[in-house]
Amino acid sequence: MKKSIYVAAAVLALAACTKESPQLPAVDNTPRVEVDFCIEGTGTRVTNVDPANEVAVNYIQIFSFNADGTHDAHSERKDIAAVGQRTVTLACAYGPKRVYALVNAPAITADLSEQQFLNTSSNLTNNTYSAFVMVGLTNINVDDSTRKSQVVITVKRLVAKVVIQKITRNFEGDFDSFRLEGLSLKHVAGNTNYGLTATPTVWYNDIQNHRVNTTGNGSNHTYDRTDAAVVNMISNYGIGASLANGAVYDTEHAFYCYPNDNILKYTLLTVEVNYDVNTGTTWRPTITTYQRYYPIQIPVEIEANKVYTITNLILNRIGGEKDDADEIIFEVEVADWEVGLEWEVEY
């Protein structure tokens, strides 16, 4: 201990005498053990998104924290695609450690404490169809027996998934060409933190900020002014699938959002349809197109890495004129991403 104090004093004295001399970096003499951390993703099921993309690991960061939450070590691996390995070697100090894996997220270069790491914000825009942000934790005790050992860290996605598997029309109508035009999530939570404790402050496709889009595919759907970066993750327009009475649209669609525990702003899955009516005569027809909505409220807290599946939306009547109706008949199944149950929603 005396030797350490003496060396530190000598360095300070030298710095005081020679202003041009650079400060020497602190030397970490802490005994360390190299540990290989291997990433294991969570399971998935087939949707309109390639299932391999939902478990893709493109970039890994590993963070080790001491028992008191202070920083121990961190490292990264970017060459996963080239080498085909999901392992990161980290030189950890002896003792109990809490080790986090952060996957497909922006790089963190600072020596954060555990609490600072958990409080780090993540936006839905950090996710793509081929790289979902994931976090995992393991507790280990580093000693000589862990040298060059391999420790598996299971990571889970920060996003939740909303799936609609099929839509069935079950009513007659005095109109022509009943068409499914679009599907979208509304009231989409757009941010959280790595500890999943933050209250959302960013919202995409927020009903309160809607405007009407009359360009592009001609669909007059509403959307938030700020959702361009995530529009493909939360909506699919221009479907144009005709649905006769008794017909079934069975193309499965999946959308992604961050956790939402705001009971005053439930996340909605809105189904948009168009239908044509002859408002003229048989001899001089005038075709008028009407737009209607079937909003499905997800009346539960949306949690990370969970899937919320509508196995069958049964349409027994024409939809409403608004895409945020208050009263909805629904049944929604909630399951871990690895598990699926079968429920239906019926209008």
C-alpha cells in the first residue's frame, strides 16, 4: 500500500514540474480472469417476418458489474456474421459479478455503473426487422475455476409483438368489393430503458397527433407525423385483399412495439377496410368508396418479449367511421414468445 501511495505522489510531482508532460493513464493491477460469454437467443414462431431475423445476433456488448454496482469490465464483438460465433471474452476481476449482454444496440463506450446501464434509454428506432435489441443477465462468481470457462447468457427482446393470423368476413352487405386495405398499431410506445423500468415518453401513431394521408396508395389512413422511422414495424397499408361474405384472409402479419403499461393509452391494432357503394342509378352508376375501421384494443400491460396474438378476427358487421372506437368486443391471447394459444376476436 505504501508503495502505491509513493508512486502516485511521484507522478503528481512530475506533472507539477513539467507542464508539457502528458498525464499517464491509470494502471489497473486488479487480478483478472478471462471468461467466455456465449449468447443464446429466445425462440420464435413463423410470421411475415423471417423467424431467423427475430433471433439474429449481429452485434454483442458484454458488461460486468461488481456486487456494489460499480463498473468491472466491458467488451464487444462485431464480427459475428464473419466468424459465426456468438462469444465474447471478458477479463473479469475476482468475486461476484452481474454480467449483462446487450445485443444489436448502439455502442456504449463509457464505463457505466450498473444503474447507469439499466437507465440507458432505447428507442424503437434502434430496432430493425433483422436486428432486434435484446438484453440478458447472468450472475457468476469469478474465481480460478471460471478461467476460460464458457458462460451462457440468455437474451430477450425489448420489443413486444402483436400478431393477427387471419380475418373472416361473416356478414352480407348491400355493397360491392369489400377490401382489406391496411393494418396498423396505434398508441405505440416508442421508448424504454435497458432495465425495462422507464415510463414511455415517446409515442408513435398516437391518435392525438394524427393527420390524413391522401397520397401514395390512395388510402386515407391516419398516422403520426413522427413515425417515418418505424412505419414498417407498426403498419402495413396497401393490402387490397377482397373479402366476400364467408371468405377468410389468412396471411399472418406481425407488428412490433415497446412495452406499454399506460392504462390511459392502450395500444390498438386497427384493421382498415374499404367498400364501394353505387350511390347513382343502375343506368348511371356512381361508385362511392367508404372507409371503415375495426380497432382492437389490447387491454393488458404490454410486456417485452411477449406476443399478443389474434388468431381470428371475425367481422359480423360493418366497421366504424373512427379508428379509435371506445367500445370493442375482443379476446386477446397473451403468451411468452415461445408459446402460442388460440383465441378469437369477434365484431
